[in-house]
Amino acid sequence: MTISALQQARAQYQPKLPKSLKGAVKIVEGAATESVADQAEIKELFPNTYGMPLLTFEATDAATSVDPVNVGVILSGGQAPGGHNVISGIFDGIKKLNADSKLYGFLGGPGGLVDHKYMEITADYLEGYRNTGGFDIIGSGRTKLEEEAQFDKGLEILKALNIKALVIIGGDDSNTNACVLAEYYAAKNAGVQVVGCPKTIDGDLKNEMIETSFGFDTAVKVYSELIGNIQRDANSAKKYWHFIKLMGRSASHIGLEAGLQTQPNITLISEEVAEKKQTLGEIVDYMAGIIAKRAANGENFGVALIPEGLVEFVPEMKALIAELNDLLAEGSESEAKFKSYTDKAEGRAFVSSILSADSSKLYNSLPSLIADQLTLDRDPHGNVQVSLIETEKLLGEMVKTRLAELKAEGKYVGKFGTQFHFFGYEGRCAAPSNFDADYCYSLGYTASVLIGSGKTGYMSSVRNTTAPADEWIAGGVPVTMMMNMEKRHGHMKPVIQKALVELDGAPFKYLAANREKWAVETSYLYPGPIQYWGPSEVCDRTTVTLQLEQTK
């Protein structure tokens, strides 16, 4: 296989480990834990894995011998930079426990476990994937492990391969399923441990014990490089406003961090919109006001960052979407009538006529392109596919209309040209930054220690991550500690609580304190590409979010 010069050089990088993982490890148990909410319900659902203690690893001179262990690994959900290094950490860790240990990868995600599709990951095979982006080492998938028939089918192949532990690398849903699987196998006394590793570029799997999910650091640095390039272009041409939508449907962590790294003129935060109960019109007025102020200074250009899931946080849009889901439900009379219209304008008029007065008014105010996306694109459950709504174009068109009104009122003197962008897939498989390379390797290695000590129902935890890697604190956190009960598909289910942007947190407060200045002035920062060699302050830097959160 031909590889690039960077790949060749990067393959030689040895990820850094916390001091506690470099030799023999002593496990220190903390106090018993409880779930973040709904304690009685979670305890009843997880009698075998609830209330377990927090674990912290410490270095020790007392080495212990461990029998060979066969371990399985699954990559679940969307890709995130560093997944290959998690697997590298698991491999090296179990080989250190006993050189005869084996690692098996289930192919194509959780479906590989159910369908018995797997491969042994050998040292030679792994070498080509160390410190690389992507999940192509074994592939990923979105099959959800939720049914006992799946658990039993998976157990068949685990027993056949003599696998004693399974590591599931994924986000909040995947790790929720990992915990359910751990509980099921524990209840059956199946002899299979299940350990999770926190993955998602969205950054919404975080708490006191999981300071950041892996891949977030790299992905946002990739996006921030692109945003910085666009800002440089905007400041050079001085004739376009760039509306940039950023991946992250449920939380605005990516948008917030990218805003902190690049200092654009506008950074919208979905959680703030929800907190203030802002209407779409109020958001448009806010953006148009900044554009008008800059135009008054002769600057008809700028950059606006827009979170992917913004429309779901606008109360009136949320209500509109809910109405559309009900009124145009699959098999309904109104859906049939709507589909009978061949003329799109007539179809929109019909939809408007069956909506409530407030939703109808909002629906009619939307650009026809967006109105069509709301009514024509449905998911398998019959719901609007919000992720397909081109929010950046929605706001661009509405701002354009508002600026025309301001111009007619003599309140706007500029010219408004737009360029639209969506950054998502560009960051998911990037070569991991030094931080993610080290962090992911440490997470995998931590998983091997949890396996060696017989733990199940835990997630790998590596903390104190703004310090040098040598000072990181490795350990394990019970997955049940992060859970609450939420309604999913009409039923209450235990799930890991998503971490949204905290409006009273240091990162958002820093943005809020500076955004008025950044709005009117051109205060752009240009982070440039990810650096792998050079001064530590350049190539080993963490996110601004982590720095602000951990500043005492």
C-alpha cells in the first residue's frame, strides 16, 4: 500500500501515556456512585451494575501476572479522529497483560457482533493504522444493540472465540447500549465483561469524569482552520458574508469552540436561543443588525457560525415541526391529500391551511426551498429530517429580506452578498491531533486495565487533560452514573444524559463577553492547520473550551 510522506512520518509517533499506565497499575476505588437523575428507576433496571465505585489508577511496583485474555472491539456510530489509536491502546495494553492475549475486531459496527463477522487484529495489521484517522481498520455501523435476541446472538460468537471482554467505542447511545449489554451478560453470568470508550466529535458526551469525548479536539481544529481560511478570504475580498453551518445537531459545542478559536463576527448558540425563547425573526434581526453596523463602517463582509441543530432549539420552529409530524403522518388523510398536489406552490398552500395560525404564519415566512424541505423529506419514523434543513440558507434568505426592509427605512447602506458552507464530514476522519492521538491511546490502554481487573459496565476515563500527558489521571466511571430516563419513540428509556453547552460555564461566558467587539471589529484569528511537530504550545495545545473549563 502506498502512503503519503506525512503518514510515513506519523506512523513513527509514539503516543504519550499518563504516568499511572506506564508500569504496573494499582486500582483505587472511590465512593459508590448513583445516576445523575431517576436513581430508583435506573437502579431497578441495572441491579448488577448500578452503584459501582469510581476507579482511579495509580502507579505501583507490585506487578501481577494475568492469564491470556481474548478481547473483542466494536466501532459504533459516526467516525471520529483517533478511533484507530483507541484500538492500538487496547491491543498494546492486553499484550502487556499477557503476550498471548488476542484482539478481535467486529466488522461494520455492532452488526458485526450479531452477524458473526469479525477478524483478528494482529500486530502487523495494526501497524498501518496507528495515528491515522478514520474507522476503516474494521469499519463502523449504526446497528443498535437493544434486543435480547441480539445479545444472545452476540454471545454465541463471543463464546466461540473465547472472548472474555468486549470494548464498545461510541457516543452516548452506543455506550448506553454497552451498559445494557453489560447488565444482561452480568445477570446471565455469561463471563463477558463490557467496557465503553467515549467517542463523538459533537462534544456532547462529557461530564465531571469524561472531560471531553475523543475526536472533538481534531474535528474542531480542522473546522477552525477552514473558518480561518474563509475569514482571511473575506477580509481580502471584502464583499461577502459567509454563513457557515457546523456539524452538531444536539449541542453547540463545535460552534462554540470554533468561535473561540477563530473569533468570527457572529456565533449562534442553540442553547442560548432556547433559553431566551428567541423567534426566528429575532435571530434574523440580531444578524441583520450586526451586518448593518459593519456596513456603516464600510465593511460589507463577515463570517457567521450556525450550529446544525439550531432550528430544533427555536421554540416556534420546534412547534411547527411537531405539527407537521402529526398532520402529515404516514397514512393520514392530510398526507394523502398533500401528496396529490403536483404543483409545489399548491402543496405549500394546502399545508399552510391546515396548520395553526401561529405555525401557518411562520411557515409562510420561510423561503420556499426550506418550506419544501420541511414537508418532503421524512425519516423512517415519518418525522421531518431536521438535519437536512439548510439552516444557513434559511437565515441567509431571511437576513437578505430584512436588510432590504432596513435599506428602505434608511437604516442600511451596504451591499449584501452571501456564500454558504457546511462543515461536517471534513473533520470526522482527519488524522488525529497530538492531543487526540495521546488521549485515544490512553483511553484504549485504560480499557485494557479495566479488563485485566475484571471490571464491567465501566467507561474509560482520562482526566486532568490540560496538564502534560504524564500528569493525566486514568480510571473508570460506571456508565450508570451518567444515566437518566428519557422518552424515546414514545417509551421511557435509560440513556446517558447529553451534555449541552452550559450558559453559565466559562467557555460561553468568554464568548458572551467578547462577541459585541468581534461583531463590529474584524478580530479574526487564523489557527492554521493542525501541527504535529514543533513547540508544545502549538502542537500539543488543547481546545479553548478545556482551557477555560479547567482554569482555576
